[in-house]
Amino acid sequence: MGFDADVVRKEAESGFESRGTVLPEWIDYNGHMNVAYYLVAFDTGLDSFVDTLEFDAEARARTQMTTMTLEGHIQYLGELMEGQSYRLCNQLYDFDSKRMHVAQTMYGINDDGTEFLSATMEWMSLSVSLETRRSAPFRQEVLDAFAAVWDVHKDWEKPAWISRSLGLPPGKSIVRP
């Protein structure tokens, strides 16, 4: 086993929480965090999740295995401003031998310490061999780590926004019936 089961369980309980601050270069012409940097923040939070599972840079180099994103959806729910702190949480929503489905939430932190839901991110990632550049099953250690996380996350509430599709509500389009 390449991962520390106790560490994984402890981190899973907190949602593999990570924190950050909105940098000045992340601010757009509207005076708030640019949409591209939400993805940067979420991706960094996803890295902290997989790194805890012994799927870090060293393991990727040693095993020639990695993950690549198949699909991702972001919902922007509340503005983050320059210098504002935020907190990210990860939930392993589902997995199989080659894919992991992860839900992330980003909370903005106000000056008084209160928080608000700023954004959500949903990922579908694929296990890939760096030698063949094709999908390949996760290593058994990674599946074992997922199982340890799942043991914690299986009872978490399903996010209302998970697996939703994008589109105008029925009957609202001007051009599509």
C-alpha cells in the first residue's frame, strides 16, 4: 500500500480541504475573480486530493500513470474579490476501474469569517498510461485509496447540482422549440 490509510481517512473527513487567496493577477475587467482562475483554484484543490492518495508527482513519474480530465462543469454562484480568502472541499462522488467523478465546492470567506458558496466544480477524470497515452486501469493502490475515501464519503449528501446538464429551461428559448 503506497498511501497512509489513516491520513487518507482524516483528510477525507475534511473533504481534503485546501485554502487560498484571490491574487491580484486573477482579477478581470469586472473587478472580480476571472472565470479562468476558478478553474486554476479548483484544479489545485483536486491536486491536493489526488496527492494525498499517493498519486502525486513522484508516483506519476515512477508508475507512468496519471489522470486526465474528460469533462468538467463549473457553476459561478458568488463573486470573489482581490485578496479574498476561499476554502475548497472535494467529494469523491463515484469511481470505477478507470474513472473518478469528483464534486468540489468553493466557499468565499468574508472578513468576519462567515462563508458563502462561491462556486461548484464537477470533474470526470480518466486514468491514463503516460507510456501509451491511452486509458488504463488505476493502480490497485489508487483503487484501495479510493475505497478508503469512499468509506467516508459514501454517506455524504449528493450535491443537488451533480450530473446536471447545461441548457435553457424548456420553453424559454427564442430560437429552439
